[in-house]
Amino acid sequence: MGLSTTITAAIRKPGSSNLAKRLRRAGRLPGVFYGEGAEPQTLDLNYADVKTALTVDPGNRSLFTLAVEGADAFPALVKDIQFHPVSRKMLHVDFLRIRPDRKVTVKVPLTLFGKAVGVERGGQILQSEREITVAGLPADIPSSIAADVTPLNLGQTLHLSQVALPENLTLVKTVDLPVAVVNVPKGLKADAEAAAEAAPAAAAKAAPAKAPAKAPAKGDKKK
């Protein structure tokens, strides 16, 4: 589930930008959390731990358990991350405290499984959507959602509405996007077109020749 990854944090006193720079040089990451029923608090987080939670650990990449020093752990959404424009290192992270009994809307990674029929015939599976947006209680949000592509034949597409969701989740969408397609490679397409063009000639060649008309025998008269 999305809450399988815990991020620990210490409360820090608000300070100047110079203080934030010193934290970063020490391998720390400034942050803040806020939400219903809680005063905003500035955080001191371990940079490596946050990076691992966002990129390596199993679980949803935006929904975590936030364990703040001196307080109970609680579910939290990553609402915003500020990155350095050149190095792309994280500079600051915002967490939104959420209620366990209230639904949230989050993006969940989409994975594909099975070998498509079209792939068996020489096609290539292409995935166009890597995440889908769903709504559900925090404890029901999975680390990923898997879609079966086995039935797809050459040129066929799997759409968003065809992805089977886990129980208690609903799809949040505006359009029925294609998420995967079995592409027909150019070489295979050319072979198929050549075979289609050759079929009429082959059929004509294979057809039996018509027998020549039989000349009437001498003495035969038309009645």
C-alpha cells in the first residue's frame, strides 16, 4: 500500500535562506508540513532517505507515512518539491497532512503484465501512460496498478477504462486515454502488404485453365 514507506523528520525552527543552505550542505533537506487540524511546521529531513523513498522504495511515490520527532506518525502527501534549476537536486519539500478516513486523489504507477498475442506474431508493445490517477482512502492506495495485455493483437489498443482497478478505488479521468498499443513494425507491415498484393496473382495462377471449346463434328447439324 502507499503508506508502506515511512519518512522520518525532525522539527526545525524557521530561519533564513543561509540556514537552509547550511542544512543542505550537511546532507539535510528543509521541508514543511501542513494540513487540516495542524499548524504548519518546518522540517529537517535526511536528503538521502527522502530521495530513496521517492525513487527506490516500494510504495506510492507521493503518499507516505510521515514520522515527525515528538509526534505521532500520520499519512501525508508530497504536495510540492522544489529542485535546483541546474543540478536538479531537491531544495525543499512540502507535505500535506491527510486524514486516514478521507479519500485522496493520487497518481499511481501503471505496470503491464502478460505477453500480448500481437507480440507473439511479431508486434511490439508500447506503453504510452506510466501513471494513472485514482481516488481512494490512504490505506487502499496501492504501490502500483497492473494491467493485463495478453489479449491484445496486432494494432490493438488498451484504454484507460479497460484497466482493472483494485477494490475501493475509482478512476479519475477526463478522457479515455490509450495506455498501451501493440505496434506493427514497418518490416512486418511491408510483408503483410506484399502478401496481400501477391494474393490475387497467386490465386489466378492456381486456378485451373479453361478447356478450349470443342469443334462440332462433321455431319452434325444444328437442330
